Amino acid sequence: LRQMPEGAGGMGGAGVDGYKWSAVYVLEAGKPKRVMVLTGITDGSYTEVRTDKLTPGDKLIVGSETTAARNTGLQPPPGMGGGGFRGPGRGGR
């Protein structure tokens, strides 16, 4: 964690010096608490974070658990695992 630059108290706009404002959630007393941070470079797995609101050992929420959706017999839309788009005229054979 790096210290947030002075004057970076606002939350609008693109951020500061190429950093972008983002929200993270900290588990505090068993409940999620939203904390605004400045994010920098990322590789999709690790992201640079600049803030003075987090300390080593804070428990961050990084995902959520969901139960499997009930099978309704409906097919997902094209591009989401469903049938492909055939265009006008149903792409005859």
C-alpha cells in the first residue's frame, strides 16, 4: 500500500497522476464497508492500490458466493452459452 498523494481527497474525475478512483470493500464487524482507493497498474490478478484508508491485515472482500441458479429450461442468449444467431431467414440449409 502506498500513501495517497496530498490533495487526492476528491472522488470524481479520472483520479490523480494516471490513477483511477475505485471502491473496495473491507469486512468490518462482519459487514462490508466501502472504501475509496486510487488504483494504478494491473495485470488482471494484482492491482496497485494507493490509499491511507487500508492497513496490512485488513480483510478485503474479493468475490461473492452464489448458489446455482434453478434450471428453468430456458436457453441462454447467443454469446452466453446459448444457440448462435442465424440472421434473417433463420440461415436455411
